[in-house]
Amino acid sequence: MPMSSTHGRGLYLPYGSIGLFGFGVFVLSVAVAILYLRGQRKLWDEKSRRWPWWRTLSFLVGLGFIDAALVWPISALTMRSFSAHAVQHVLVMVVGPMLLAAGAPTTLLLQGSSRRTKTVLLRILNSRTFRYVHFPPLVWLLYYGSMFVFFLTPLFGIIMDPKAMVRMDLVNVFFLAVALLFWWPVIAVDPIPSWRLSPAARAAALMLGVPLNTFLGLTLTQLARPISSLYSLGSTRAGADFLWGSGEIFSLLPLVFIYIDWIRDEDRKERRGVLRAAGASVSSVSSDQEGGGPQSRPLDRAWEESWKRYSGGIPSS
């Protein structure tokens, strides 16, 4: 017997069904995956550049986690278990966006798209509006503040209404958008035209969030009653423990890679200083800043010149 749907009528699967929102997310994720793979293939066919396999794997796995959280099966359990809701939250706000950022989709798009697409994308990324949208302190406040507002105020009960799940769908879209803006400069695989964060700033952004995750988790575990009438007290506390533990783990894990990048950044600065002292031109080391090796071709495309002017280097494959 199929389980009751939490998103209205749709495609019935074990543990629930896929409604209109879930179906839309699935179609969009498949389209994005196809575009990513086509861009990778085009990069090889037209420019004989190999795209790192680990970036492709990271991006596709990130899409898979988001589908698991918003399409099926985790989304089908969120109305019965706060533990499932906690897993969904971590996948949407931490794991999925972090893996998508590690896939360097902006770099791939600039490497393999047409001149018109590059021009439009660079115009957006270098616009004043986008500069305001991904202002790091604002994004940090939205990323961590939204979790407190959602879980520790009556807003949670209002949004988790089985008769109006479109509210939860919209909140999940908001969470995902904020998380993408947060993790993009923290992972820092894609060059960013403005608000480029140093390794120290990226580490600080994560470290400052750890006590907030701890406080949120501890507060939820101390609740004397379920967070919502939909859940039991045991499920509420189990979900709170997961939010607390997983939030800290996934916040601290990227620090290892940030530290490695920090060491490499200092090494690159030292080598550039040696080359400048020896009379080498700055352009001869620009690709070394991004890809770890000497530049082997001139910057003969307008988008590369524009990107280099704003971010100090060009995307490397």
C-alpha cells in the first residue's frame, strides 16, 4: 500500500510520493547534470583540455544528495520524523552545496561556453547587484541566522503545515540559495571576481559558525516537548543530536583543505617574489597562481582578460 503523500498527488514510491515540487527539482537537476557533462565533453572536443574527474564526481554527487533531500526518499519522511528533517537540512545547506562548489561549475562554463555566454556571465558576476548579493558578512548572517529563526521560533510550526507544504518548499529553495552563496567562496575552487576571501577569512567563517551550531543543537536537545506536533520527543532529540554532530563535522572538515590551500598560497607568493626579483614578468606566473604551473598560452580572449583583471588569474581546468 502506498504511503500518504506530503506534497499532494504525484508519483508514488516506497515511503512516500514525488509531488510537483520534487518532480521539478529532479528535472532541473538532470538538466544541470547534462549541461555539465556536455560542457566537459565540449572542452575536450574543441580545446583538447581534460576536465578533472574529481570535479565531475563532486558535482554529480552533490546533485544526487540534493535530489535525495528534496525529491526522494528523505523528503518523504520529513513529515514523520524530525531526524529525517535534520538529515534533509544538512544535505541542503551543507553537503550538497559544498560538493557543487568543489565541482567548479563557473570555471567549466567559462572554459567551454560561447563568447556570448561568457560575456553575459561575466557581466552578471561583475555587476554591482551581484556584488551586494554575495557580500560575505551578509551571506554569513543569512546562513547561520536563518537556522536559528527557523528552528527556535514559532516559524517552524507555521511552515511545517501538512496542508500547505509549498511553504516548506520555498524555505528549502531559500536555504539552498543561501548555502550556495556561502560555500562558493569558502571552497574557493572557482575564481571569484569580487569579495575574494583569503584562507584565513574562509577558516574564520567556518570557525565562527561552530559554536553557533553547538548552541543550536544543545538548545534543541533540551526541549521539554517535541519541536512540532508532527514529531515525537525522541525524534526531536535524535534530530537535534544529528544537527549538532554533523554540523560541526562538516564545518571542520573543509578546514583541512583550506589549510592545505593556505600553505600552497604562501608557497606561490614566495615563488612569485623570487621570480620578480629575478626579473621575470608578472604574466609568466599568472597561471601558476591558478593552476600550479607556468602559463603556456597567451590571454587572447576577451573573457580571460576581463576575468584576470577582476580576480587576478584565469580559471584553470
